Amino acid sequence: MKPKSVEGPHTTRRLGSLKNGNRPGDPNAAPRCGAKTREAASCQAPAMPNGRCRLHGGKSTGPRTADGLERCRTANWKHGRYSREALAERRGMREMLRECGKFLKSFQGLG
């Protein structure tokens, strides 16, 4: 089905489906984003249903559930050198080495 067109005084505008979840119709009548840009002006891109354009506020607000937060935490895992478990293991090894050193020094005094 071909989109309808509207004759204006100077141009012919097409009426069809719009991107970003906006209703079909005149793209110039779509609500605007309004986010503050680097030039301190407001963004004039068409807004999605959440009120912002695709550049200034997408759909995701981040994980909220415990499962989602855990997946997010492990998604960027590199090597685990500084994980809680690895730090605790190294701390335990240092303590054990200190105790071994004290034990050996106690035997040196006996001989």
C-alpha cells in the first residue's frame, strides 16, 4: 500500500509510518525531544513515546532484578585478579607465609 501524500502550497509531503515508535502522519507534527544539546539549544529530533529521541534517552534504564544485576556484573569480567575471592585468597596466603616465617625463626633460636 502506497503512503498518501498531501499537497501543500509549495511542496508535496508524504504521509507514512515514522521511526522511533511515533504514529504515522506528518513527521513535522511529531513531538520533539527537547534535551539540552552541547550548544545549549534544545534537540529538535522527533521524540519516542518516553519523551526523548533515540540519541538522548533510549529505552533501557539498566538491570533492576538481582539476576539482571549479576549478569551485568559478570558481563565485563576480564581476569578476576581483583575480585573479592582472589583478594581474600592472597590475603590468606600472606598471613600463612608470615606464620611460617615466625615458626622457622623460633626453630633457629633452638639450634
